[in-house]
Amino acid sequence: MNRASDLAALAALLADQTRAAMCLALLDGRAWTAGELAAHVGVAPSTATGHLHRLIDGGLLAERRQGRHRYVQLADPTVAHLIEDLSARFGPRPAPARGLREATAGAALRRGRTCYDHLAGRLGVGLTDAMTAAGLLDQANGFALTATGLAWLTDELELSPDELRSGRRPVARGCLDWTERRQHLAGTAGAQLCRRLLDNRWVARIGSGRAVRLTPAGKTALGRLLELPDLD
Amino acid sequence: MNRASDLAALAALLADQTRAAMCLALLDGRAWTAGELAAHVGVAPSTATGHLHRLIDGGLLAERRQGRHRYVQLADPTVAHLIEDLSARFGPRPAPARGLREATAGAALRRGRTCYDHLAGRLGVGLTDAMTAAGLLDQANGFALTATGLAWLTDELELSPDELRSGRRPVARGCLDWTERRQHLAGTAGAQLCRRLLDNRWVARIGSGRAVRLTPAGKTALGRLLELPDLD
DNA sequence: ATGACGGTTCGGCGTGCGCCGAAGGGACCC
DNA sequence: GGGTCCCTTCGGCGCACGCCGAACCGTCAT
């Protein structure tokens, strides 16, 4: 009985179109100000304040006050995973693409983007497939790094073994992509890998959104380590 | 924009206490009649009808009409996983346990139960741990069967390899238990394993609910295959 | 045929909640 | 200090939705 009200209360946080749009925007993993979010989802600042209160009280969002700004972001990776999981129940949006500007932006997003803290889009899925083909990842019987996969991350990409297995978060887990309808690597391994590729400038952000692209340097460097498919 | 309304619409289905209670009841994986559900959650039959309509239209539930009865159950395993995932965000309910009857029922549930179509509770977690210790399951770098684990299921427990890798559902996946706060085996492997243990009468249902127990026969048989921990 | 039963449809009631604009309070800049 | 900016609180409006009881419709029993 009480369990049901907890579940209902949690679901109610996402059951409003405005709050849902806020959470989807925050899936980029970055901190937004209250005003930015209000403008992005198209409501008055006062309305946004109320929504943010509820989301923070419900534990989905975390806030950081700084001067006269109030930054807000997803409380932790499990929240991002929850929202991705829920979103995955809908088919890929064919993207109406009204103008050339939106069309190319949509195409860039489908090509590669960050999904909270790891890589998604064709880039994320392609990388995951390449790692699977190389025997680094086991996708057939679940979703886990193989022993060689773990060694590859620490030796070739110089990720810290300690950071990889920190906390309760699983090292490797699948995250269902809403455009590709395919699993891609998430978990701490996915997050660390994404960070390393960005740090190395093998992958770079396009503009200020979630879209990313493989740089020429990244293409050659990764090509030496894996059999990369053609990522358009 | 449209994506947000989809997400909100899906969440709205679970955002009502009555519908949430219905879904939690259906987590036992069985088909309930509309009247049973109405009585269980404490609303009038007419109210239940409306809720069931929405849940079915939203794709969370599937119906099967039979004579003057209308049976309803969760549409597919991904729905069960979704609800379990959401529920896992709350701590374990300490179970107020008003009377002896409820206390023992709660204890039985914590000891072992089915979670939609696989085993949970201490039994499910213990079995998962034993399989991990035996090198059948990799929990450290994700959640996947090892090659020997796959062979064990087909050779020792005579599960059909074809059935194991049928459809889009992953063979092995972790499901977070709300009493133990630990992962246990789900996915087709978890479902097939549960079915086999019930068929063998190594595990038996207690009464008509979700509670199950290890039978003496099951204890000796499984003890030959694994290093089973003490399951109280 | 008659009645019991499970489920559904419909109308009506109450309320919870999402929205806004106006007014107020800190933080920052000059 | 004055002005600007970001955010918040408050009051009020209106819609959406959850609830029930009454009436109705098949199905199954006797």
C-alpha cells in the first residue's frame, strides 16, 4: 500500500510534460540554470521554480547555488539511466526536420552524442560493436567487459582500475539508444571511456549541445586499436 | 518537445496510486481478473475498468478475455523490469508487521519469492552469488553469463539453448532486489532457471502469492551443483 | 425463463495541480 | 546608492482526472 504511493509519487515527477522536458534536457549531464531551463521548455520562471522544487525534493535533481544563479543537474547516474530506460519505450522520432538548420542538427545528433556521461548515437553504438567484435565486450550473454576488455581499457587507454570499479555503479552496462534502438556501453566504463576520448580530443563536442563528432586524430588513433565501422 | 510528452504520458500511467498498486500486484507475473485487482487495491469495479483501459492503451498491460472474465497481466518482461527499476529507488520497507500472520508472511517473502518471472529475495540473491562464485556469472564487470555458465545451464539443468537466446530480451541481466538491495539474475536465463526449478519441484510456491521456498529435494540437488550459502 | 455475477458505460462531484502575472528579495555592476 | 538581473513567493484561474453509484449488457447457472 505504502509502496504504491512511493512509486506513484516518483512517477508523478515525470508525469508532467514540462518536468519531463526539463529532465530530458538535463540528460546531457551538465548543470543548467533555472532560467535556461524555463526558456528551453517554454514556461514562466515562476513556473519553473515550482517544478524544480518538486524534482529536487523527489531526489531526481541536485542543486548548486552560486551567486544569484541556481544550477541544477541530475542527481546521479541512476536517474539518467532511469530516464533513458523510460524513453527507450518509444520508437525513434523520425525528426520532422522543418528547415535545413534543424535537419543538420538532427543528423549530427544521430551521428554521435553524449548520453548523460557516455557516448551514444551511431558513434556510441559503433564503438560498442567494435569492442564486441574485438572480444572486449560480451553482449550475447548479458552485457559485461571480458578480462581482455578490462585490460584493454587500462593498458591501451590508460584508465585507472581503481576509478573503474568505484562505488555501487556497475562497471559495464547496456544503455538502449532511442535513435539506433541498439545497446551501447554505459556504466563507469562507458563514462571513463567517454571522458578519455574527449580529453584526448579524439572526440569533440559540436557547439554547446549534446552532439559530438569523431575528430580526424581520433579516427586514426581508434582505427589502430579497433576495427571501426564506417560512421558516415 | 514531442518526446517529452511521450515520456510524460508513460510516467502518468504509473503516477496514480491506484494504478501503481495494480502494477505492483501484477509483478507476480500472473494474470489477474479486473475484479480481483479492484478488490486488491480497494476501488469500485467501475474505477478499475477505467484504469485498466489506460494501462492497456499505454502498452503496459495485456488483456485476455475469457467468458465473462477479463484477465490482465503485464505486457512483457521489459515492463516488469521498468517497474522493478523504479521501485528500487526506495529503501527496503521494514515491514511494520502488525500481527504474527503478517510478520511470517513478510519473512517468507524476504526469504524467497518470484519477481515477475525469475527468483528474488534471499533465495534469488544467494543463487546468483553461488553462480558467481562458481565462475558461471560475471557480476564484477557488468552482468553476463560466462561460457561455462552457459554450458552449465544447458548441460546440468538441461535448458534449451534455442529458448535461451530467443528474441530481443537479453540472456542475462541484473535485477535490483528491493529487500536485499542486491542484484540477482534476470533475463531469459533467470526466467528459464526459475521455471526449471519450479518444474523440478526444487523450489515450490507457498500459498497463492509470490513467496517461494527451497524444497528439501532442491536443497540436496542444488547443493551437488553449487556451493549454496545458508538461506535461513 | 430467471437470477446471479463480472464487467462496462455514463453522469456528476470534488480536488489537485499547472499556469501566469505581480510583487518581493538577494546578488552583482557601476 | 541606484539599477539590473535571477530567482522566488503568492494569489487566482481553469482544466484534467480520480472517484463513485446507477443503469446496462453478456455469460453462466439452475
